[in-house]
Amino acid sequence: MRNIKRRMTSGLAIASVALMALTLVALVTTVSAPTALAAASSTSPGVTKDPFPSLPLPLGATTPEAVIGNIIRTAIGLAGIVALVMFVYAGAKLMLAGGNVKQVDDAKKTLIWAVIGLIAIFVSYAAVSALIKILT
């Protein structure tokens, strides 16, 4: 019975590490892609740059609805970062449990609540996006 519990625990640890790796790859891809595209477009031959470019809007929007939407999206993004931290914490807690049943159960509960939080973040993001599309 202990061998089965260890296999289940190691399977959860592997799954949490795989999820963290996928999230890291998605984050790096999301951050580096716009930079690479901007660098590629700025070095086009025969294109002159505007000597007096206009300044971008600080919040990236012109209407109050869009500004509020950007603020809400940023808050949801920060909540996603907190969820990622909770996954890392639960995974580390699970790997460091050392076979202690109480610690493994605590780590599983943390992982379950992190998944519930992530689902709540996805649902709230979908709702906010739909609401923003309706308002703008």
C-alpha cells in the first residue's frame, strides 16, 4: 500500500513539474515574440522612421471602459501569477513530504485549491472579456 501511495505522490509531483515547465515555456514565448517581431520590423531596408513619433497612451486605451478593462485584465494576470506560485509551492511541498501522509495530504489540498483558483481565474477572464466586448 505504501508503494502505491509513493507512486501516486511521484506522479503528482511529475505532473506539477510538467505543468510548471509548460507555463514557463508559454510565458517566455509570450514575452519574447513581440520583441522579436518589433526588431524584425524596425530593420526593414528603405523605411525611414518618423523623427517626431507620437507618445503612446500610458494605459493603452482612450475610453474609460477600455481603461477599466485593461486594469481588470492586469489584475487577472497577477492572479494567474499567484496561481503559478501556488502550484510551485504545492509541488515543492509534495516533493519534500518524504512519505509523511499528513504532509502529502496538505500538499494535495493546496494543489486542488490552486487548480480551483486557476479555474476561477479562467472563468473571470472569459466573463470580463465578454463584458468588455459588449461595452466597447
